[in-house]
Amino acid sequence: MNLADVVNRFSTEDKCRELLGRLRWPEGVFCLRCKQPAVELETEKQLYYCKDCDYQFSATAGTVFNDSHLPLTKWFMATLLLCEAKKGMSACQIQRTLGTSYKTAWYLCHRIRSAMVESQKPMLDGKIEVDETYVGGKAKPGSKKYGLTGRGTEKEIVIGIRKRNGELRMFHAADVKAGTIAQFIRDNVSKDVDVIFTDDFASCPFAMERAGVPRTRHKTIKHSSHVYVMGDIHTNTVESAFSLLKRGIMGTWHKISAKHLAAYLEEMTFRFNRRKNSDLFLDTLRHMVTASVLTYEKLTA
């Protein structure tokens, strides 16, 4: 589905609400309070009514659309732009495209990102690559870390875990100590993993040991010796995802605060893992009608 399809098929509020209702309740409408069947009222706002607890609600109640004064038609266009843009879409671009204020566009983008967070993710198995990268601006002249790259800089740390021919996970990490890396592996990688590939960073062997990964299932590529591929051993798969992330930061967002970095990582991985999904727009909306409300106060706290 492209932007023209969204504009033509969902040109009115009624059409947008009807789709959200079908995505939220595919087996029939149920009350948000007592979970009993509800019926649709003959009103202009497309309200639903539960006679068991005498409660009225809409398809957007309790979702990221909650209490939004922005028309659903613009919500739909913004959702398509964010989920289909390979390197993301900046709030400034959304502002210009939809004709809103920057504050509205910024808040809109973050609410869509919040719906892309998946609480339950399956454990990864097979062949896994684990690596880290660093994002952020350069240190100012005069700083002790001025001119440094990679480890030891003031940049933010991103840990990447990717299954070959499979899913990607990226996390904002406080450090690259063995215990930190091991925790990410325990939370995301199955104990039955075939093999984990890393570079020759000193923390990696200790991280594998703490995560319970046998030495026979840990293979390293010696980047320090300028060796990047040795047969099946490499980390190029996860590094290609890092490259896409940095293209998004440098070419699209330009500046990301450390506070919201995790949200941008969730957006990037959500879109990356569904890049071959022909129903990406509908899948994103399906997440948006089941995600919890993100208030402006919570976002800016």
C-alpha cells in the first residue's frame, strides 16, 4: 500500500475508524471494561455501547490515538510515511508534509514509535551475530576524547544482535562490559543456539561464559588484525544493519537525544524485520490499536 492508496481508501474519519475497529476486534467488538460483547450505536462518532456495564467507548479509546485532536486521515498518512521510509522520517519532514506544527509532528512520531515496541519477542536461535556500535556527535576540541573513534568516546553505545536470514535486535547500552553483553544475550538468544559470531573484543569471551554459551559455539573474527571474513565467520550481517541505522541518523533525523535513542532503535528494528511484509501499514496500525497511551507529560518527563 502506498500513500496514494491510503489517501483514496481512507479519505474520511468514518473509513479510518471502521478500519481501526476491524483491526482491534477481528472477532467482534468487546467492552474495554468488562470484556463482554458490545454493539455499535447509531451516532456520528461511531461509538460502541456495552449494556452489561453501561459503558460507551470508541475504537480509539485507550490507544495511541486517545484524545488526539489530529484527524485520523493525517494519522494514517504519518503512519505510512514512518513505516515505509527505509531510513525513517524526521518530525520536520512530517510537519511539512502534513501541514502541522513541529510539536504536533514530533509527538505524533513518538506515539507511532511507542506502538512499534514489542513486549514479547521470541528467542533467537540458529546462527547469531553480536556486535556493538557507537552513535552520536564528536567530542569538542579540547576534550580528552577529541579525535577518538569507537570505544572510549563519549558517544552512545548500541548493542546489535541479528540472526542470519532472520530478525534484528538493537539496544541502547550503558557500557560494553561482559556482564552487560551477557544480559542481552540471555534475554534474546536461545540456549540451543547453533553458534554466536563476534569480533575479538576482549569482553566477548567472558560475556559468552556468563551467558552460558559453550566455547565451541562461540566463533570470533579478528578485526584487530584487519580480518573481516573467514569462511562463515564474520559479523557483516549485523554491521549492515548498523550502517542503515547511521544513515538514518545522519541523513534523516540528524540529531537524536540519548533519552529517546531506544525509541528510534525500536522503530528501526520493527521496520527492518518487516521490510518484506506487503501488509506493513496494516500491521503497524494493528500494533497502534493495541498499544497503551503515551502522554506528552510522560514523553517529556
